[in-house]
Amino acid sequence: MSGAVREVRVGLATCGIAAGAQRVARQLQESFDANRIELPIKRVGCVGMCYNEPLVDVVDASGEITTYGHVAEADVDRIVERHLVAGEIVEDLRVTPEAFFRDQVRIVLENCGVIDPESLEEYRARAGYTALENALNGMTPEDVIEVVKESGLRGRGGAGFPTGLKWSFAARATGSEKYVICNADEGDPGAFMDRSVLEGDPHRVLEGMALAAYAIGATHGYVYIRAEYPLAIRRLEMALSDAREANLLGDRIFGTDFSFDVRIKAGAGAFVCGEETALIASIEGRRGMPRKRPPYPANSGLWGHPTNINNVETLANIPWIVRNGAEAFAAHGTETSKGTKVFALAGRVRNSGLIEIPMGMSIRQIVYDIAGGIQNDRPLKAVQMGGPSGGCIPASLVDTPVDYEALKATGAIVGSGGMIVLDDSTCMVDVARFFLDFTQKESCGKCTFCRVGTKRMLEMLERICAGEGEPEDLDKLVALGNKVKANSLCGLGQTAPNPILTTTEYFRDEYLAHIEDRACPARVCKPLLRFHIEPDACKNCGLCARGCPVEAIAADEGGYHVIDDAVCVKCGRCEQVCPFDAVEIQTGKVAA
Amino acid sequence: MSILSQSKEGVHAERERVSLPHTSDSIIPLLQQIQEKEGFVSEEAVDRVARYTRAPASAVYGVATFYSQFRLKRPGKHMIRVCEGTACHVLGSDAVLDRLTEELGVDVGGTTADGLFTLESVRCLGCCSLAPAVMIDDETYGQVTGDSIAKILEPYRKDAS
């Protein structure tokens, strides 16, 4: 048995488990038992390399980490016998993620993938709860607010409001009871930053909440979390009970006069509940509909009491800032956007996953250096940021830095951190339709422009995607989009038109192709496509005909197969199964 | 071996232990508990929650219909959730959904005649790097295609026969 290995880590966040990490961990334990190895198998959160899941880290005595990626159950014995027993690295399973991590700066994610999220000891061994202890023993609430103000931290949920300023409003508000709410209702499709933080380092968020509570004078806190995140809820619940037991939450924390406790509220699936006043309505047990502001939650929030709401990532920054000082945090980033931002990278990139970058890094650097570029070396078309509230940044603006103001100037937003990379196989009209379909269904219905306006815009987009668009639709879309923005009460309606407004600006040609030429250049919008078998390439093998679900394909007398357009449902299966690439997808007027 | 037991019992046990107050903020947690146990929220359950929280049944019904988590019809034995998040959408979740509606003969939201499957689409399962993703009960499947989904369903069907 090798004495040189200190521990073995398995990434057991939702993404890892979905990729089969649970089975790998079980197999590891069996293999350890069979080889009489008594090393701990440590459960860790997401280290960010989702593209290599399941991941197994072997940490040697000096702290050197060897990472194995795409580990299958069948690979486990080999890793154990060769690396742990014989002390050799299994080169063919090893992944070397240097380029992925080189340019990242880890503040929020400093513990993710490193510590066991279910162990309070491990969090404390990495200076966990020292920020809270030092603040309670040596800082006034005003000092804490001042540090956060000086750090330049802005809300990471998407809007980018200065956090310290927000705290000062709630601190100034008068009331016998005050609340701190952690917004973990991560609703943007394509975003999983908050889930990863809660699954990988839950105590950090609780410590951040306790610091916020101390700063504003709150005694009660809520974590409002999506019910779709069962593992994050479970780990938070464990963290809560461990923290209470260690008197890090509860009465007279660290022997001071400060008392604070937290409850978990599981959301029930409503995107609009990410909005502060809707979230409060939901905690109170009502339909999650926003209300007019002012009064702002800082003065009249949960049950009418002063309430401060911050996003998970915002709160996860706080312990680090209090521990290392405002200057250390502000050393990263740009003039107006300090610190780091966590992004969930997905779409057509080679390395999808969770990253944390210093503000100011260009989108180009993220896509090409960290994410390894586009799959199959296809051309980059656009980067979608900020989910349904955000916009599409075209490839021509790929040098835009990640900075609240610079991104806003493009029409997109930093957003909560979803970053979907799109290549030339993506239809931008379809992307706009997709997001509008989302916001239209998630609109709570309170404001007319949001309820009806999004519906009318969606209908226009659906017509365009179906090849029935009219030339004036484009102007109508923009005009109505601006009205929806101006006449909606909350962020949902105010930002819902953004995906349309950015795509009509940057990809106008693509809209025009759909409307004037009845063509979908990316070959996505089915009504605009025609499947055709090229007689010269067809070898008459019949695979397409057998694969066709609607029997639209038959052998022609000429020794090749033909597709009956009237029957074809454009599912694309013939194109997938054809071994000779004889199936062509045509679009444009010829198809009409 | 504690690391390997990812059971959700812990969550539920923790929640059940806390007895919920008879106030309106208990409406959502109660509906969640009921759906967890009974699979859906029946008309009778709405009345039960209304009595417990001393809220009008119309308010409870309003909450149950507002939030997408709550089902008002009895679901099938296995719940298939097709992720319709952005990453899944651009990587072809539509084809997966089309294939499923074809295979199962039901539309989104429907339950197969034999009561074996309910087909749902969800906003985002949060495992975008595995897109397109499908969740069946508590198991997540990544990089699903129209063809692979049929194979994924097989064991669930065998299990039933």
C-alpha cells in the first residue's frame, strides 16, 4: 500500500452525480476494501470542470493533486492498483486542466471541490467563521458595512447594486425586527453558480448571512432556495444544524450579544420569485407577485419589517472580504466592477463548467483560453449572457470586458452568471423565441405590458420562425419591446425584451433571411427546411427509410431514395443515419 | 460509507420534525409535503391546507396553481423531466422531447395510459454541461439523443412488466 497518498476526492455535486460519480465512489470504496487501503474517500463539491466529470483527485502527501477525468466504474480498479498501490500515475485517464485554471481567481469558489461540504471542521480549517468571529469581537456593524462599501462589491444576482450601500439602507431603517434573506432562487436557465456554491461550500453562505445580519442588526434569516435543488437543500440543512451546535448560529454567537438564526424556505418553481418583493410574497405564503416600490424591502420587507436581500454569490464573497480586507478584493477587477464573477459556461464550448474570473477579463479570453474554444473548431457566433434578462453579444464584440458598464453598453448584462456560447449552428431568431417563450410563461400577469406584450412578441417570433413573418414585424418587435421595458413593474418585464432587442440589432440579417427569403441560415427552424437526398451520393442502402418515423422515404426506380416532402416531419433522423452524407438540408426560396 | 448514502430522507425527516405554524406562510411547505407523500395536490388536500392555515381555500388554490411545482393531477409511476434550459435547447432537447412524445404517445404534461410515465418539461435542471439532460425520477441522464432515450426507458418498462 502506498503511503504517499493523503486523500482521494470525488466530485459529488449534482453535475458529478448526474455523470455517474456516485457509482464511481462506490466502486472506489469496494476497491479500497479489496486492496485493504484505509484512506478517506472525500466527497467534494464542484471544482468546475464539468466537461471532465466524473472526477477523481488523488492528493499525495505533499499536496500535489493528480486529477483523473471521465472516470468510469471500470477504470477505478486501475487507478487504485496502479496509482494508490504501485505509485504510478495512470496517464491515459489523467486530465491536465492547467489552462482551465490558470487565469481564474478563486474567492467565492476557493473551497469548492477542495473541502468536504458536509464537514464544518474542514470549513473552519480553511479560516471559516474567522471573519464572523473577528467582526463580532473587534468591529462595529458600521465597520463591517464600511469594509463592504470600500471593497466595491456589487450584487451578483444580476442588477449589480452596490452591496454596502444596500446594507446601509437596512441598517438605517428603524424596526424592532429585521431580516436577512439569501436569494437562492437561481432561475435563469443555463445558470448553476449558486447551486454549486451551496453544494460545495454551504457554510460560506451562512457566514456571509451572519455578517450581513450583524451589519444591519437582524436576528432572523431565510434562505429562499429552489426546490429543484434537493442536494443543495440537504447540505444547507446539515450546515445549519452543525453551525447551531457549534454556536456559530443561534443565541449569543461566540459569546457576544449577537444572536442570529436561519431558516430554509424551498421555493416552488416560479422564475419571478427571484425578484425581491415577489420572493417576500412567496415566503409569506402568497402567489409570488411583485409589488410597487417604494417602499423598498430595506424599509418594509418581510411581514413589513426592514429586510435585506442578497444573492448567494454576493454573500459568499463577504467572509473573504472581511477576512482579507476591502483592498485585497478591490485589487481585482475594473474601475466600477471589483472582485471576481462566477460564470456557468455552457453551450458549444470544449470545456463547459463553472469558472471564477477577475472582473475585466474579456469574453474572448473566457471562451478561447479558459473554455478551450468552440467544439469542432466551428466559428463563434455569439455569447448569451444574463439568461432571459440578458442579451446576445455578437462575435464582433468578443473583446468586451466583463464589467457591469461595458456589458450594459452592448445591450447585454453581466447577469447572474449564465454564459451560453453559440456557434454558427444556432439560429438567433430561435434563441430570441426561446427566451421569450420562457419569460412569457413566467410572467406573473400583473402588468399588462408584460402579460400581453410578451405574448404578442412571442407570436411575432413564432411567425417569423415558421416562415410567415412580415417585413414590418421587425419594427413592431422593437417598438413593443421598448414599451414592455418601460411599463413593467419588476425586473422580469423590464428585461424580457433584451434578447430580442440585442438579436434584432446584431443579427438583423438573420431576421431578414427568415422574413424575406423564408430561409433559416443556421438550419434550425423546421418549417423553413427541406430534406433532400442527393441521388449521386445515395447508395440505396435504405437505412434512411428504415429510420424514418413517418415512412416518408422510399426507393426510387433510379436506384436511390427520395423523400416525400408532404409527409416529411423534418425530424432529421435520415440525415443522422445516412453513412454517405447524402441527405442535404436545404433552406430558402428553393424550399418553398 | 456515509458519503455514499445520498438519500433524501434526511431532508424530509428534518422538515417533518418542525411542526408548521397555523399561518399562511405554511401554505407552500404544506403543499410541498402533501405532494411529496401523495404525488399530487388533490382538491381535498387544498381544503385540508386551508383549514390548517385558516386561509380561504381560494387563496390556497391560487398558490397551488401559481407555482409550477404543484401538480393537480395524479402522476404516473415514473416522472420524466426533459430539461428545456438554454444549453439543452441549443444542443437539441427538442428532438429528445419530440421522440419522447412519439414513444410514449402523450404530450408534455400527460401521463401514459398504463400509468407508467408522466412526461414533463422543466426549465433548467442545472447540469448544463451534460446537455441535453433528462431526469427520470431521481436519476439524471446527460447528452441524451432521440435514439438513446428509447434505450434509457427500457429498464423502467421492464421493471413494470
